[in-house]
Amino acid sequence: MVKQNPKIEISDLKVRYDDVHAINGISFDILENEIFGIIGPAQSGKTTLLKVINRTIDFSPEARVTGRVKVDGKDVMRVGNVYALRRKIGMVSPLPVGLPLSIYDNVAFAPRMAGIRERSQLDELVEKCLHQAALWDEVKDRLHSLGTKLSGGQQQRLTIARALSHEPEILCLDEFSIAIDPVTTMKIEDVLKQLRSKMTVILVTNLVQQARRLADRTAFMMNGELVEVGSNDVIFSDNPANRKTYEYVNGIFG
Amino acid sequence: MGRGRLEIIAESLIEWVIRLCGISAIIFIFAIFLFVFKEGAEFLFNELDLTEFFFSKEWYPTSGYNKRYGVLALIVGTGSVTILAMLIAVPFGLGAAVFISEFCGPRLKESLKILIELLAAIPSVVWGFIGLTVINQLIIHVFNAPVGLNILNGGIILALMSVPIIVSIGEDALKAVPDSYREAAVAMGATRWQLIRRVLLPAAKNGLLAAALLGVGRAVGETMAVLMATGHSVNMPNSVLDSVRTLTATIAAELGEAPVNSDHYQVLFIIGLLLFSITFVVNMTADLIVRGVRKK
Amino acid sequence: MSSVESKSNPKGSGVRRFAESAGIRRKFRQEAMVKWLLAGATGMMLVPLILIIAYLVFKALPILSVGFLLDNPVKGMREGGVWAPFVGTMYLIVISLAIAAPIGVLAAVYLNEYAREGWFTRIINLAVINLAGVPSIVHALFGLGAFVLFAGLGRSVLAASLTLAIMTLPVIIASTKEALASVPMSFRQACWNVGATRWQTIRHIVLPNSISGILTGIILQVSRAAGETAPIMFTGAVFFKKVQQGDMFPYGLLDQCMALSMHLFTISTQVPGVPMELPYGTAVVLLATVLLVNICSIVLRVYLRSRKKW
């Protein structure tokens, strides 16, 4: 593989909620245009990590963050314009969230908030994002009906379309397949394969096989600590560096 | 990037406006205390004899040679009307709360709640007018009394006025009792009455107490209705058919005639301060009790 | 609760057979009695309400007409209609609403969207509760001290409206807060995730989706402002003010005004020799105004709830 530049550099990151340690000093890089898998049992700090990366950790006032997360070489905890940072990052949450707006407005929401007003430009963007999220064919005739009335699987793809609507450089998916059916999951996985090499994708998942299928490299986290990070050939082989990785990947515990 | 800066400045500007509005309640509650205190302070510290104020029955603020400012009769007036009102309103209000929360289907429940909302909406001056006309006549006929404007009249009116708040807070308290309690009791073969008496009332005790307290707060502070319905005579009552005057009614009736900054005027503000303190304590207590419930 | 009802309501035939013994039959009788007793308690509050309103309307019937609403009080308020006080009440409603609604809504936004759990927020909430509990006559004293004398507004529409606004503020704050809290957190997170600012989120997602609850609170404010007497007695409302027949906007901001509630108090207690149907008519107009506003709020709430977007 060609040597890639790091997109996100995490060094000695610690996050504490009051007296609960969510992340306990982790360091690794996420490279440009790769699909980076993060696996690990519940409570291992995966979601918290994503919240630090796009600074929505700000909305949990009890959280204390130390250490450093750099996106494009800039420390996220020190950026002046968090909104610009968040627009650089698309975020897909575990449960599908259709905003109580029309399908069209759901996707056009972020561009509008960023100041794009021109109708033709918005039309184009909405169509492009819905195509990218493999939802266009299903909704093209009812763009102005409510996004909240779509099925769960459709709403999750709508969420992805919205996450793509501000043309992010990084797309984070947090256990996106928890609440949707296997068919939709496969559709979204196809979407991710097409995004590979167009943007950096961080795929947090509780399905080990999903990371194995999609990711280029994968990190295994547990209890707020990084157990191991490496290319999929190593992590999912019979002898990864850490015994625990082998046990988790093969379902011996977890 | 220009847009970004503007965005951030606009955002923090809006945030400050919102913060300011957020603390408005604190500002106003302090302002109310300060201004009421300020108008009465001079007299309160210099001339007012607090023992006389609280323990004398003699309220002669406009007497030519010997002005006396004893509010005991007014406190007794407020107290007697409030107690009578609560004696009527608490059982009825809590009974209605239990009925609405435990015995009604959703449709009837919704309709009853709307009716109670409307009951709460009737202005106090209309209640006063009802006391002055309808209930006045009723009392004269039923009790053969010379006048019907008395404690009984005020109590009935105040009861009707405080019932809505008692019902709605009481119903909230009952709603907060987990359904699992009900199911467990019913599973053990309890009748609905046993369920209410042995399970719901103890579990919702604090909330119901708070409901009653808020009713008291409402009744103590009510002005126009009692001004019109209680007969407006400064008097230590012997029975519920005696006329009285309350603290609130005294302010409403006399403030218009008291020259600004006169002793009389200042004493009326001191009475206002007293009322403020009473309702403050009642509301704080009710809130503490409700919070106690939530913590559990 | 309905599940409990079906379990504890032994109508099934199996249960019926089980209920043969005398003790259990007594239990059933007791059950029925409790139910009727409580229903009676509820009825005892509501039946008088309906009877009293019916009685008021009946007594007012001879005088109620469009003319009664549109004519001014004349001959020392012993004849004529209620136009001048009615317009005064409208003035007080609109101006107090214009002051209280933005402050109240934004205060609720602060409490629900910005404030962190902690002692400071707790104090604000206590202040709201206490503000709601301050007796109306104390608000009157405050209005007199602060607006009429200290701010130098004199007894005026403006001073009275300010007093009413502060008095009704907690109503708006409480109901708006409840409405905002009903918007799911996930909507906010979704907006923040795509780079929307806090205010953009509130403005485009939270407020539009809690509008029914907010409107309900605002309408309740209107109904309270319409009915209050004590707070305006010493701050702006007067017994009588001459108004030209047909004048739609008879008061300036710094003028004194008449008000329906005050008018009812005046003609029923302060003026001797008023024909009885006059106060009855005034009471009915006031009551109708307030109840109409409340019914609007209820209808609106039901309607908007039926087209909830999620």
C-alpha cells in the first residue's frame, strides 16, 4: 500500500466524565482516505472518541479532555471555529435520526446553515447525497414528505445523506447497523466501499465481521484503552500482537 | 472564513441575550422584594412597634389622634378564610385527583382536566362577584344570617379557586407512582380502595402534601375575591358567619387612599412584605417536598 | 392504568363465581361506593361551576347585545356598555404579552437548552416557582414602587402592562420549558453533528417543533392578564375614563385606562345604584373573553398535537 498521510493524529488522549474514565490514554493515527475500523465491547470509549473528534464533547459539560487529537495537524480542542471543524466531519449515530423536516430539507439543512441559499445548488447537492447514500431511487418522488415518516433503514440512509451533505473529508459511523435490517446494512456497506479512497471513514462497530469486511486497518479498544491497532491482515489473523485481540475477534469473550 | 467569524460573534451575542432572559426570574424576584421593602423600610425600622404590629387587634390607620397599626385581626382573617377553604378544597381536590388518576378512562380524564383548566381560568374578580351575589344570597337563605359576606362565603370561593392547583399537582403526584406498585397490589388481590389507601396514598404522600401547600399559598395570596366576599370588616371572628378582613384585601382597599410615603402607606407595604414572606416560605417548602419525592 | 383497571374490575364470569362469599360481595359494594364518592367529589367542584356560569348568563341575558359591547359606560357608569373597559383590557393584554412572551420564551430556552445542572440553575428554577407564587397584590405594590414611582411612568397603561408581564412571566416560562423538553435530544445532536450552531439548532428545529406548547403557554398568559385586577388597580387602571364613542385606540401608552376586571369591581362594589344587570353583563363579557381564549388554547393544542411530526 502507498504510504498515506495521517488525517487524524491521536496522542495520549484521556477523557473523564466526573470520576468515570471513559478513555485512558490512547494514541494512534488514522490515515487519509482509508476506512478505519474501531472494534471493542461496550463501554470501551469508542463513541466518546468520536465526540472528541468533532468536538460535540462540548455538549457534555462534565467531560474533561486531556491529551491531543489533531485533525489535519490542528488540535481540535483548540480550534476557534468548531462549526467549520464539524462540517469537515460527517457523523452518523447508532439510531437513525430523521429531523422533523421534509426529506429534501433534511439533506439541505447543513448546507443552508452554512449559508448556501441558491436553489439550484441545493437541488444538486441533495440529489448527489441521496444517490451516494443509496436512497435516491426510493425517495425521489416524495422529496417533500416528512423524513421522520421513513422506515428505520431509510432514515439511517437519510442520516448518512445528511452527514455527506456538507461535503465532509471524514465520515464517522457509530455502530450504524444496530437498529436496521441486514439488507439495508449491506446497502450501506456498499456505499462505504464506494466512498473508500474519496474520504477518510471511521467505522465504529460492534460487529467484528463488519470491520473485517470493510476496513483497511482496525483498532481494538477495551475499557478506554487501546489494545491493538494494525492492518486488518494482522488484527484478524491467527496471531495478532495481543492475545486479547485474538480472543475478542474470535468470540471467545466480549 | 469571514462567515465563520461572523457566525461565532452572532452566536455569542444571542447567547448573552438568552442568558440575560434566563436570569430574569431571579432579577424580578429580587426586585419585587427590594422595592416592596424599600417603600416600607423607613417606617419598619424607625417607628413600627413589631409587638403591637403582630399582636394588637387594633387597626386604625387613619384615626385622627391615635393611629394604631395592629394586624392581628387581619392575620386571623386571612388564616380563618384560608383554613376553611383548605378544609373544603383539600378533601375534594385530592378526591378528584384520585378519581381522575385512578378511575377514569382516557377520554373522561381528558375532558375533566379541560374542565378543571377552565375552572382555573375564571378571574378572581368574577369569583368575587359570584360571592357577592350568588353565594351571599345562598348563605342568607340557608343560615338565616343578616349578611352573607363572611368567612364561609370567602372560604367557599377560595376553595373553588384553589381546587384546580390541588387537583393538577395531586394528579401529577399519583401519576409518579410506578405502575408496578399498582400491578403488585392488584395481583395480591387488593381492592381498588385498598390499593388507594395502602399503596397509592402513602407512595404519593409528599406530592399530595405539596399540592395542599400550594393550595394554601394560592389562598393566602388571593385578593379580589376575598375583598369582595368576606364582608370587609376588621374583626376577630367568633363563627364562620362573621365578617372579616384579610391582609391582601386591606392593601387593595386602602392603598388608593393612603398618601405616598405616609405612615399608613408604608405599613401597607410592610403587610405586603409579610405576605411575600409567607408565600415564599410556603412555596419553598412545597418545592422541597416535591424534590424529596423526585430524589426517591 | 387501563391494564390495572381490567384486572381489578371483576366482571368476568370466572371471577363472578369466585365472588360468591359474603365478604367479597361486601368488598365489591365498598369498591362501588368509593368510586361514586370520588366521582361525587369531582362533580361537586364542576357542577357548581356550570350552574354558576349558567346563572350569570341568565341574569345578564336582558342586557347582552352587540351594543352592550360597543357602547361606552355613561351616566356615572349606571348605563351604557363596556367598550372603554374592554378596549383597555385588550391594550393590557397585547402590551404585557409583547413584553412577557419574548423574555419568557428565551428564559425557557436558557433553562432547557443552555443551563447546566447545578446550583445556579436550581436557583433560577426556585425563582420561577416563587415568582409564580407571589400574591397578585404584592405584584401591585411592586408595580407601584418600581414602575409608577421609581421609573416615573406614573399610573399608566405601560406601568400596568409591565406589572402584568412580570406577574405572568412564570406561566410562559413553565409551559415553554415543558414544550422544549418534549423535543427529543437526538434531533439536537443530529444538528450539532452537521455543524449547526446552538442557536441555529434552536431556531430551526427545537422552536418550530415545540410551537404548540409554547403557544399554549402564551395563550394562558393572555387569559391571566385579561382577568387580573389587583396588579393593575394601582398601576394604571382607573374607575372611569371618558372615551369617544367608536374610538378604536382611545389610550396612549402613558394614559390611564379602564379595564374589564376593574370595571366589574367598580360597578359591583364602589358605585351605588347600578342596575343589577350591568355588573352581570360585565362579568359575562369578562368570563367569555377569558374562557374563549382558553378554549382557543385547548383547540390549538389538540390540533397541533394531531399533526405531530415524529
